[in-house]
Amino acid sequence: MFTVPTQFAELPKSALDNFVKLTSVQLDSAKKLADLQFGATQELIADSLKSIESLAIVKNVPTALSLQAAAKPVVAKTVAYTKSVYEVLAVAGAEIKTLAESQAAEVGKQVTDAIEKATEKAPAGTEPAVAFVKSVLSAGTTVVDQVSKSTKQALATADASVAAAFAALEKPLAQA
């Protein structure tokens, strides 16, 4: 009769725990984004009303030009809003990545432990098969590590590019 190793029996519980954590991260991020959107909408409505009132009193060119200068704070708010949305999504992505990495590490450890226990009880003459399974597991682990490193480098590059883009957008606004 086949018995399920304890490591494999614990996988569903671990997966459920990670699902609960993932759902929590997603709900927290959705709440932050909704709060951010609500605040931005309130500001947009207030700014729009001020702009409409300002347009009603335009009687000459200098007044119209001064209204154009008043548009810069709106651009600054838009950049700040976009940056805030990016930050919320980046934090959520980092938390999700951490959960995925911990789950993958846990599953990898459990599989390795199960294979080690199984090889202890393997009949004589199965050493080549056991060595093959261990080799495949090692190669798979190496591939996952390389993909993880490449992904981290790509994310770091993307984050640096986004930070540079925000800095480039904010610099002219700060000078004005």
C-alpha cells in the first residue's frame, strides 16, 4: 500500500495559506488604488470647477496667459498620481513575488526531502535511476535560479527606467 509522505500531505495547506496571503495583498492593493483614485477624482473636480470659474473672467490676453501657467500644477498632480499608482503596484508585485519564491522554495525542499527518503528505501540496482532523478532535479533547480536572477535584473532595470522617467517629468515642473 502506498502512503502519502508528510511533505506532500502538507502541500495543500501551504498552498491555501499562500492563497490567503495573495488574496490579502491583492485586496490591500485594490483598496489603496481605489482610495488613490477617489482622492484624484475629488481633486480633478475641484480643479475643473476653479478652471471654469477662471475662464468665465477672462477678458484679455494677459489673463488668458496666466491661466496657462496655472495648468502646471495639474500636470504635476497627474505625474504624482501616476507615480503613486506605480508605487502601489510595485509594492504589490514585490509582495506577490516574495510569496511565489517562498512557495517555490518550500515545494522544492519538500520534493528534495521526499526523493531523499525514497532513495533510502530504494531497492538495490536502482542507483542509476536515483542519480538520474537527482540530476534532473538539480538541473531544474538551476534553471529556476537562472530565470529568477534574470527576472530580478529585468525588474531592477525597469524600476530604474521608471524612476528616471518620473525624475525627468518632475524636474521641469519643479523649476516652474
